[in-house]
Amino acid sequence: MGKQIWKPGNMLYPVPTVMVTVADKKGNSNIITVAWTGTVCTNPPMISISVRPERFSYSMLEEMGEFVVNLATKELAFATDFCGVKSGREVDKFQELCLTQGKAVKVKVPVIKESPVNIECKVIEKRELGSHTMFLAEVVAVQAEERYLDKKGKFDLSLAKPIVYSHGEYFCLGEKLGKFGYSIRKKEEWNKKQVREKVLEMKLFPKEEGANREKGIERKKNQAKQI
């Protein structure tokens, strides 16, 4: 089966969808849903968000140079969508959605207390790229909900059921497939033959489904036994 050639576009999906809180010097605040966001650097910790200049929150971002990224979950999916389609010019989103404004540690922007993780950021660079302006920011503080900590004190976001955005739709993250580096970790169940079987399985036609796919997997595994 061949591939179609499409015009250039943003085809990197799925992506995180987050609720970004902003404020102005008068104390007004707003929530904007952002899908164009991502990790930029580990040390110092930095992230970026990209926002259209016509958005209501844009002037607040420019004025304060601060924002908070509030991670979205399955429980917050409705609020996340609402904050993306409704403008702060028309409605107070905190009040309309019964969301609670919490106090940030390092910035003068409220956090959303219902969100499991609040990432406080200070803008260090603004780049006008075209339809969007990218705000590059350093993470200055993080607030994490204690109920999502395991017995070892490690944060387990999967318990909060985080959501992602893909082509105009929201999805809840599902089954964990493995930890970073599991493909080369020395485990008794991972011998060379099983690795070859896994690689061959991945080389099956990606759109082959049902009985045909199962037959294909079995065929590839039989081939692997002969290697």
C-alpha cells in the first residue's frame, strides 16, 4: 500500500492539551487552552507555548511575562474544551466552570487548583513566527497534587488520567507499554530471538487488521524462528 503526498502541515500528533492561566497588572485573569506546547530544555527547565496574537490572553502574556501551565485530565476535559472555544472577553471562565484560583509560588498568575500539576513559568523570549507567537519560558516552580504520589513519593500522573489532543479530538491516555530504555534492559524474558520477533511484528503493514494481521504476525514469528 502506498502513501499519499499531502501539503505541509502540523502532523505531529497527539500533543498535550493544557490550560494556561494568565493575568494582567490590574488583577484580571483568564484561562486559555493551548495545544501548541512542549518541553524545550532540561537544565534549566524550559517549556514553550504558542499563541495567536488575536487571542484575549495574548496581551496579558506580553504585559506580565508570566503564565502557568495547568495539566488537563479526563475530569477536566469539558473545562479544557470550553476554555479553548470561549473567549475571556465574553465570560469569566473561572466562575463559569466553578474552577478554583490558587496562589502561585513564584509568579503573579493564579493556578487552577483542580489541576494535578501547575507549572509556573517566566517568559524569557518571544518569537513572532507567523500565525502564532512562541513564548519561551523558564519553569520557576511546580505544584503537584499529593494524592497522585505513590508510596515512594514519586508522582504518578497516570492516576489522574491525563488527556491529549489529536486532529480536533481529545483522548485519554491508556495502557502503559513500558518504561524508557525497556527495549535494551537486560531481562530474562528479553532474549535476542524475542527482540527479532518484536521488530518483525512492527514491520507488518500498519493498516492490516483483524484476522489478516494475526496471520501476518504468526507468519513473521515463524520466520523469526528460522533466523
